[in-house]
Amino acid sequence: MTATPLEKPLPPGRGRRRFAALGYALRGIKALPTPLRERLLASASGGVSGNLPPFPDVLRLVQAAGGIPDGTRWQQELAADRPDLRAVRTRDLSEDTGGRLRARLYLPPADAPAPTAALVWVHGGAFVIGSLEQKEAHWPAVELAAAGIPVVSVDYRMCIGGVHYPEPQDDVLTAWRWAVEHADELGVDPAQLHLGGGSAGGCLVAGATLRLRDEGGPLPASLFLAYPVLQGELPAASPELAAELASVKLPADGWMRDMFANWAGTAPWDDPYVSPGLADPAGMPPTYVLTCGRDSLRRASEPYVDRLREAGVPVWQDVFAESEHAPLDRPGTPDGERAVQRLRTWLTGGVSAMDD
């Protein structure tokens, strides 16, 4: 199946002018002095689990804004509530040799024991929203680093302004290869490096790992897929799953298809690097899949777990039955805290530790 990219001109929509105007307003906010900008961004923050406008309108807004800004006030409040997080050491990475590298390195406190695992982490955001300041980018990284696990959080190119596959995935691979080459800076052996992503980031890391497998590596020690986007056409739900999702307000399948078309660009949707859920998973590293019970994306991730098992890949799946999409984007919530704890268990113990 070949997708039609959502390039300009965008199809008509009721919110065409309104969402473009909102985008230009956000562009203006980004130019304000830092204290005022941070106050405005903090007051406008919110989740993505409510009513979503049509994806073309979301894209209009983001393109007009030149990217959605993320505030940092929440990080300051988190550090005030959790003084232990202040001991985490961070360093921003920016290189353009051998690929585009934009990332943030999170190192454990200086007096922490030598780590036994490190993670290259890729946030989500429908392929169009997110930055290193995003909750899903920063919060899991700083929590894991405070617990002794170094993290490289990746800032990949968004699918706006003509960017599509493979550019965001290329950025993930550049960050992965940087981590392999600089594992000593993380305090681990390259064989102790893991790769993970949430939502759209899950699609990027799963596709990137397939490319590494097909190119001869080096493969990650394991793969973590949190509520991942795995394909553009979601499989039909089983009767049991359909009953579970019937009472949940979810984005329409058309919204998901439009989002995926924008990611894929001119690439066919059956390309396994574009739609990793359709790929032959043989030879993939041990994989942990976190599924949210109140999330339509589980229609693809749960069958994918079955395919991993059939291919002989060591796999573990957690289903957070009462959770909506993206608990790792919700610092301090019970399901967010549980997701971080389970990820930490996976990174330090693998499949055998997940039963505990």
C-alpha cells in the first residue's frame, strides 16, 4: 500500500484558518522573553487523550508554529519535589558529522555505582510534536539516570516542512551509533546498550532495529516499545478487545491513517522499516512491549507480541488495563510511576526479572 503524503496544499477543513492562526500565535509565544514564555506554556500544557482535532488541522497548527514549544517550568517543579533528581548530570549533544545528532545525555550521580545498563530513548508525539523538554523525553530519562541507568534522549526531526521517512529514523540511528561509539562515556560496555521509544518513537526504534538487523548490527541488548505505533492500518479488534474499547473515547482510525501518511511520505506502507509491525521479527533482540488498555494502538501491538513469540524472540508484555495512551508522558501519576519502575526492572534484569 502506498501512502499519499500530507504536503501543502492541505485538504480543506473547518479548522483550516483557525488552526493556522493558533500556530502563528504559538510562533509568537516562542519569541517572548523566557519568564513570560514559560508562564504561558505552563498554563497551556495538557495531555493528548481528550478530543483531538483532525490530523490535517494538527499539522496546520504545527507547521504554522514552526514546531510546538515545550516549557521547562514543570521540570523545575519536579526537581523541587524530588531533590534526588538534581544530582543527575546532563549534557546536550549536537553534531553534524556522519549524520544529524541532537540529543541529551543523562548520567547518574557522580557517586553512583557503575551502571550495568544504559538506554537510548526516543519520545513520541505523532511524528510532529516533541522536543528534549517534553515530559516523555525528559522525565523517564532523569528518573532512570537518578536510579543509576545512563540515558541518551534523542531529539529527532519532526515530520513537518517536507520531512518524512527515513529522516527521523536516520536521526535515531545516528544517536544509536553515537552511543555505541561512546559507550565508555556512559560507563557501560556497548553490549549493555538498550534502545526504546514511546508511541511514534516506538515506530522509529522498531524500524531502526530492523535496519540494524539487516545491516549486521550492532543490535541493542534489548528493545523497549511503549504503546508503539507499528503500522498505519490497525487490525480489526477481536470481539473481546472491541468490547473492552467500546466505552473509551479514542482517535478515529482515519486520524491514525493521516498521521501515518504524513510519517511515511512517498514510502509504501508495507515497507517493514516504515511499518515495523508488518515485518518478519526473526532475529530481533529481546523485546518488552508496554500496552495501554484504553488505547486503540493495542490492536497492533498485541498481535505483534504474538508474532515475536512465534519467531522465537524473548518477549515480555505488560498491559496497563486502566491506562490511556502514554503514561510515560504523565510524571507523578500512578501508571507513569509504574511504567518507569517496570522499565528499570527490564533494563537491569530482562525477561526473568519481570515476574517479580
